[in-house]
Amino acid sequence: MKPLPGPEESSPSRRRKHWLRRTLRLSQKEAVASATMTATGDNFFNAFAVYLNATSAQMGLLTAVPQLFGALFQLASVWICSYISRRHLIVVAACLQALVVAGIGSLAISQAPNAIYWLIGLAVLYFSLHNSIQPQWRAWMGSIVPGRRRGAFFAARTRLTMIASLLIFIGGGALLTASTGIGATWLGFAVLFIAAGCGRAMSGYYLWRMHDPDPAPDAGAPGNLGRSFAQLRQSLHDQTFRHYSIFVAGMQGMVAISAPFFAVYMLRDLQFTYLEYSLNIIASIATQFLCLRFWGRFSDRFGNRLVMLTTSWMIPVLPLLWLVSPNYLYLLGVQVVSGIAWSGFSLSTANYLYDIRPHKTDFAIYAATQSCLSAGAVFVGALAGGFIASVAPGLLQLVDVGELMLSPLYVVFITTAVLRMAVTVWFVPRAVEPRVRRRPQMLQVIYRVARLNAVSGVVLDWLTVTRKKSGETDRMPGRH
């Protein structure tokens, strides 16, 4: 008689369940820990630069250079992971990020005369490390989270991230306001950034304890990188995709003209407290998050093209609304309108990209192409914005309309509005209605908020959660 299977024969399955449960729990804790850094990095860098008395040109550099390097390092991470495992890359990059953010806190303590240039350099490292992590993290999570649990898991993780981020915004604003009240703003920034660095260090610890079922380096990565660049070039030959990419990149570039200067306007010109500044940011980000589901259902019913064009007409108007009144409650309302527009734009452009890509091609490559073009446009736009803000005071004196404008930055806001409108007008006749292929319904796609920004919208990662058919493997994130 054949003996019954012993406990040792089922141990691999039990071990897998054990490390899977443990890794998913650690990932949820890591979401809260890393939120202390991401919430600080994207929305308090500009406030810190204002405190350091950065010039308009330096504010432009703070937006332009880090974004460009970040996009390049997102592609470079593919090559790096041909030599080291993705888990090691992620953990090392996370720990280095912790040191970078803590280093920014040390700038507040030292109050060095050239601190703004150190801030720009550290911001370059921050975004380069952040973008190196993102594609590998998506691949890692996609390989361990079961398809049937992916929706619930990432929905819960996103909720934790949002709650932690909003608390950081409020707590950071209150801390800075209190420290300013005692004449020690530098102390508030130091505590804020050092605490963010500690949060990222804890995040790295949780990442190190998580299990990676595929720890070996990807030996085929060098060849994959070459094929990826070939597909990058080939993708731009498609007219519909080319028009779409120029439109999205152009819009992001025109937005970058003014993006660094809303913090300057609120903190320097309107004399908002840091708490008021933080609440203004929260009004936009919370609205974006809450409206994603509405826009998803709307686009499923009426199409992504309609949502994209509708919000594209709204976005040029947003900076002009800041010219109407400096009233704090009014500007909170402006941020709510901004959140509605940007959530629809972010979601519809992501879905539209899926619909227009050629069938059976790597979605991640098309997304990377668009991201690189946008990074280049943001680089140019932010530098142009710095130049416009620098010459705006002299220009207003020359044309003798200075008394009609509360701030010289109104020139920047008007310029970005006109150029955003020009991009929209150019794209409207070229926005084709794509032939929508069968794709996951909105409720079957998890949109993870990767980054939060009050002015230029949320940055989304998305993972399919469709159930696999018999004989198929779960779909990987970024490949639909």
C-alpha cells in the first residue's frame, strides 16, 4: 500500500503561505513608513526653497533637473537589475533615499549660504532613486500578490498611503507654523525632513524583510534593454501615439512653467502660514483621490477621449482662477476644482494610452516613452518658467500695469494658461476616437497613487486584477 503523504511533503505549500502572508503584512507597514517621505518630498521641497530665499531661476531648476534625471534612471534600473537582484536594488535605493532626505534636514540646521544648490543636488538624487525603485517594485509586487487578492490588497494599501500622507501634510504644516511662531522655522524643516528620512529607513527595513520569490538578477535584461530602446523608437512612428505623446508632454511642460511658483505665491506673496499652505495642498490632493472612481465610471460609459478633452479645456483655466482673488477660502475652492480636473486628466490619459497602443505590444514601453518625453518637456518648461518669473517685475514696470497685478507671478500664471490652451487647441482635431479593444473594466484595474502633487496631478501606477483563465499565468503589472 502506498504510504500517505507526510507533513514534510506539504511543507513547501505551507512555507509559501507563511512567507506570502508575512510579506503582504510587511508591505502594508512599508506603505505607511514610505508615505512619510513621499508626502514630504513632493510638496515641501518648494516650501523649503522659498524659506531658503531661492530666486525664480533656482525655483525653476528645482523642478526641472530632478524630473529629468528621474526619468532617465527609471530606464537605467532595467540595466542595473541585470547585475543585482531587484530586491537588493530596491532596499539599497530606499536606504540611500533615507540618507538624502535626512541630508536635506541637515541643510536647515547648517543654514549654509549655498544651501539652495545643495537642495537641488539632493533633489536630483531623491527623484533618481525614487524612479529607480518604481518599475522594480511593480514587478516584485506583481509576482507575489495573487491575482484574486490584488484588488483588495492594493486598495487597502492605497488607503493607508493616503491617510498617512494627509496626516503628514497636516502635521508638517502645523509643525512649521509652530516653529515659525517661535522664530525657529529652520528647526521645523529639520525635524520634518529628518523624520521623513527615518520613515524611509523604516521602509527600507520592511522591504529587506519581505520575501522575493525571484531574487536572481535578470540575465536577459541587457538584451531586453536594447529591445526596449528599439521599441521606443518604433513607437514614435505611430501617428496617433505620436500626437498623444506630444500632447501629454506638451501639457506637462506648460504646467511646469508655473508649478514651482504656486508655493512662492502662497508663502511669499500672500503670506500664508505653513498650515494654510498644507491645507491648500490637501484640498487638491484629496479631491483628486476621491474623484478617480467617478471619472473611471464616466470614462467607461462615455469614452476616455471625451474625459480627456473635457479636462483639457479645464486645465488652462486653473491658473487664471488664482488671479481672481487672494481670499484663502476662495483658493481652497480653486484647489477643489483643480483636483476634479487633474484626476480626470490623469486617469483618461492613462486609459487612452492603453487603447491606442498596437495590439500585443508591451504597454510598459509605451508608458516609458511618454514619461521620457514628458520629463524633457517639464525640464524645458520649468527653466522657461524661472526665466519668465525673473523678468516679470521689470516687464510690469515697462508696460506700467504693475498696480493692476497683486504679484509679478501673475505674468507666469497668464503665460502658462495661454500655452496650455494652445496645446489643447492643437490636439483637439488630432484626438482620434480609438477602437477600444477588450480590456479590464474599471473595477478590475487597481490604480495605485505613486506620487501626489497639488498642482500637476497624481501620478498613477496600475495593475490588472483580472482572473486568469485555465493554463494562464497572472498578468504582470504594467503589461495589459
